[in-house]
Amino acid sequence: MADDTQTERTRIVVKLDDLLHARRMTLTELAERVDITLANLSILKTGKAKAIRFSTLESICEVLDCQPGDLLGFEAD
């Protein structure tokens, strides 16, 4: 039987691709402006992140001129 922690998926959806596209910004540019590694930003973008610091969320929202709710969503079952 598979371990539940490996098969569990988060229901939080990261809408970073949509925001980047709307702002005509690359992930690399955002990483530089937010001062976060491209690898860590990629983990967030793909929805594989387990957590995000409020300071990181604040920086992303400041650079993308958005609200946290524009970046994150919740998928109901």
C-alpha cells in the first residue's frame, strides 16, 4: 500500500504562470527582482512547495502588483 503522504496532493493552486504571462515577465526576471533562487521559485510555480514565507509572498505580490488571492487559489474536492 502506498504511503498517504506521497499520494496526497495539495488543494492550493499557484497561479504564477497566469500572472507572469499577464505581466509579460519571465520566471528568471521575477526570481531576480524578488531575490529568490530560480529553483525555489520553480518549486512554487509547479505547486510542489509545501509552504511559503509571508515575506516571500509579500515580495512576489509587490513585484507583480497583485494580491495574495491573485496568486493562490483553493481547489475544492
